[in-house]
Amino acid sequence: MKKYIFLIFSVISMSSNAQQNMTPENLWQLGRVTPIGISKDGKSLVYKVGTPNIQENKINSKYFSVPVGGGNATLLDKIDGLVADKNVSPNGKNILSNQEVKVEKLLGSDLYPELSKTTAQVYEGLDYRHWDTWNDGTHNHVFVGAIGSETEKVLPPYDIMKNEPYDSPQKPFGGDEDYIWSPDGSKIIYVCKKKAGTAYATSTNTDLYEYDLATKTTKNLTEKNLGYDTHPIFSPQGDLSWLQMKRDGYEADKNDIIVRHKGMDINLTAGWDGTVDSFVWSKDGKKVYFIAPVGGTKQLFEVNFPGLTRIAVIVRQLTDGDFDVSGFVGFSGTSVLVTKTTHNMAAEVFSYDLKKKSWKQITHVNDEAYSKLAKCTSEKRWVTTTDGKKMLVWVILPPNFDKTKKYPTLLYCQGGPQSPLTQYYSFRWNFQLMASQGYIVVAPNRRGMQGHGVKWNEQISGDWGGQVMDDYLSAIDDISKESYVDKTRIGAVGASYGGYSVFQLAGIHKNRFKTFISHCGIFNTESMYGTTEEVFFTNWDSGGAYWEKDNKTAQKTYNEFNPIKLVNNWNTPIMIIQGGKDYRVPIGQGQEAFQAAQLKGIKSKFLLFPDENHWVLKPQNALVWQGEFFKWLKETL
């Protein structure tokens, strides 16, 4: 296996200096930090470190504790009982869990039990597959069980969702954050989209449901809201709060913090021009701390809770800098523990003192590895767009950058399409790794990026191939004015909507680019509409269905903004990467693009991962991905 990896990466040069340039092997040796929480006594942080094992093709995990104020980490044999379990009821008598329950008969063997070897699947509505899994009739359900001593007889946990054909936690990414206890332990609040089949695939209308343990009845708490209601949390005073989007079908709507106080729903962030990622309450219940994208980063904010008084609601940004605050861990004294990332650093836990406004690093999982690696430099550049706006562009420069030299340059196209392009740290689209191979990376916060106001974020919907493409070209044209950019060696790369962007640019770039790489990109907006699983997304972003001939937005999407309609202009080498279990952007998108390129005689490559979804998760597949990515760039750029 070691010889195999060496052959893959023989195309990647390494520095002879004390600090070497990062390679894919370095990237896939880093530990991945996941906080578990602060110990019950408040003295320690408990966290997990996942480390890829290339030979075993999996990620192995170990657990550690470290003093909340920093210090030496201790390896733990087990973590049972160290951290308070949110799933245990306040009185300590019951516990929540979730498991899959067989609810519907959709398999041939369910419908025809005498035909045990049939592989048939029978559907009467959409949602027959989701993300990377076919619907086999099982659904996630919330269960409640009693906690007893070794001598007590305990009844098995029971299903509070009564065999309903719905999911909680929500598929595909929901976890136990989708259900919580009420403060008195008499009720359970859970997130669910109680729709099935085609109605499920065309809606984002999740609600918060309240299950009463005494009466065994369920009540919809957010029935009036038609968009997402998620992440329920009770305040220290017992007020239910959650994240809410208003519009059904719009997955990237403004996310606001709602508090139900004395029968009134108070929107704490209604007047703030941004969208919330996650939030927690202060211990005294007077403030809410939240994380949100702003200016090409993710930062920590606070908003006061006035109740029903006339006190003004004020949102304040607490942190600032070229880093991301990526997640909450907990509180310790006057400090809040969070995870932070930069383009040069995977997630580590830091403490931020809310009074002193100072940072302290708590975990140091990858310090030794990073001490051996040369850092890249990330610079903010402001570019004037074709409609006169100022657009932030991250420019990531190679280690030991020399402005007297010329460098090949990559335009990075972000996915989403509405997602922030910040100081995140990816284990695939890693800017430090790309720059370390000698490429300048240009990453524009084009239309559709969160963190620049709601209007900027929303402008991409229904306009995929319009102003956004001008934003991309404005960014690359602006950086190309620099003497250190080799204008004859510019490429464009991206995944998902970024993959679509690459396909669209291939038809309109007018020879700006010398090579392209598209991963799980939408190539044909018509066949995408006919095969993707979350139809609410294509309905909203495409403006409707392709057969709606009087719908001007939809017709623009399926014609002018459809990459397949521009293939006649293709003349540039292109590599196409596709996951075989990607049901969000199904395999046919990559196949159609590769077939078009091949039949037009364009140098092209098709990299297929039959067992991967919209992402590449298995360590050996990820290393092949990196190997082929940089091999293609070396050949064509």
C-alpha cells in the first residue's frame, strides 16, 4: 500500500527546507477534533480525535480530556458519565434515543413474502431515494425509555411517533439535536417534516412537535410557519427557542432565532441583515450567543433578550479576524469554548474570554504536524463587479511566495449555491494543499455567498448563469492583472454548484482558462430536475419545472443557463468527477458531460467513485481523488 501511495503522489514536489509543503498524505494524517462537552464538574473538556487509517480505509477515534483552561491532554479509556447527557430527563428517570423503524411496505419481498429473492422496489410517490440511500420503508423515530437500577425491572423503550412514516432525526444529517426534554421532563420536543412521498420531496416545512408523556398526545408547536423550524433549545428561564426560516421550499432562507415567551414568538434577529448558523443561551438567560458568516469568515455574535419589555434588541459582533468560529462547546467562567479553523489549521478548541476579549488555544492535536509544514498566506482582495458592487475575494498564495515569479492560478468555484466561503478547513477542497503545490487560489465571495447581507445571498436564486458568472470572471480578470500570475496557465475547479459553474464557464470563458475540473456538477438542468431527490431545491433555484413554457425564470434556467446548451463552445481539457451514490446530483450529470467532451474530441477524464455520495469520505478514495486532481493539473496546466 505504501508503494501505491508513493506512486500516486510522485507528481507532487516536496520542499527540502525544514518546513515542507503540504501533501495529500500530510493532510490525511491530521487528527480531526470533535468536542464532546465540558465535564460535569466543569473542570475538563472532553473531546474525540479521529485519525485516518489508510491501510484499514477508515477513521479511528480516541477520546481525551484536557483542563478547560488548557494543559496536558489525557487519553481516556471511556467517557461514560463524564459529560452531562442531554438525553436523560431532568429527573433522571427517563432517556431519549432514536432508531430506525420499519413502517412502510416498499420492497418486493414485503409485498410478496413468498418471493423472498425478489429485489423489486415499489413506489407511489417521490422521496424514493434521498442523498445516498434508497427508501426501504424504514424511518428514524424517537424512543423514550426508563432508567432503572440493576435490580429494577425496566420496560423496553417505546416509540413516541406511533409508527408514522416520518423521520426524526431528520434524514440524512439529523442527530440527537433534533429532540430535547422540556425543563420539567414531562414533554419531549422533536423536529419532524410530517410529509411523505412527493409532498416530502417538494417541501422544507419541518415543525417542532411536543409529545406529552402523561397523555401520550402530540401537538404541532410551529404549524403556522411554512419553512424550516429546527434546533430547539430551552432558555434557562424555560422559554422554548429555535432556528426558523420563513419560506417553504427555500433551503437557504434567512435563519432567525425565535423565542416563545409568555405565548409570544419573538424574533431576535429579524432586524439584522444576516443568517444564523447556531446559537446557545448565556447562563443567566439574558443573552443569546450565536455564530454567523460575515465578510468571508464566521464569527461570534451576541443578542440581548428583552422579553416583552420595550428594551431594544441589539445584535453585536464579538470576534473579528481571518478565522472561522465554527462551533460551540460550552461555557467556563467568563469564557466560551468554541472550535476555530483557518485556511492553515483544522478545527481545534479555543477559549474566548467574553470580558477580556482574548483567545486561548485549549487543544493542540495537530501542533506537531503543522510545525513541519509551510503555511500559505490568505489575503483579502476587493474586486469591483460588473454591476458596480464590491466583492470580497480570498487569494491564497503558495508558501514562500515570490512576487517576482509567475504562478499558475486556480479559480475556485464554491458549492451551495448559497453557502459561505470563509476560513473553513476542508479535507478535500483544501486551499493550503492547493497552494502548497505551487498554485495561487482565487476564491470569490460571489453572489449567493452568506455573510454579505440577505440581498447578496438571494441574488443567485433563478440566476445561476447570470451575474454569478460575471462575478467569477471579474475575480479572475482582476487577479490576472498582477505580474505574478501566469495568464497562460489559469484553471477553474469546483464541486456541486461549483461543478455546475465549471461546466457553464467552459461554454462562455472565451479562452481565459486552460483546464477545468468539475466534481458532482450539474451539467443538464433538465435531467437534473428529473432525477434529483430534493425537488424543493430545483423548484426554488431553477424557478420551476422545465415544462413551464410561460415561466420566464425557468426557461432561462433550462436554456441560457443550462451548460449542455453551450457544449458547442467547449474547447478546453476537462476532468469530471462523480460519486455513484450521489442522488443529489445523480451520476447521469457526470456521464453526460464526459460523453459530450469525448465525442467532441476534447481531452477529458472521468473519475468515478461507485461507493461515494456527493462527497468523498473513505480515506483511500480521498487520496486517489487528490492524486488524480493534481496529476490532471500537472498534465493540463
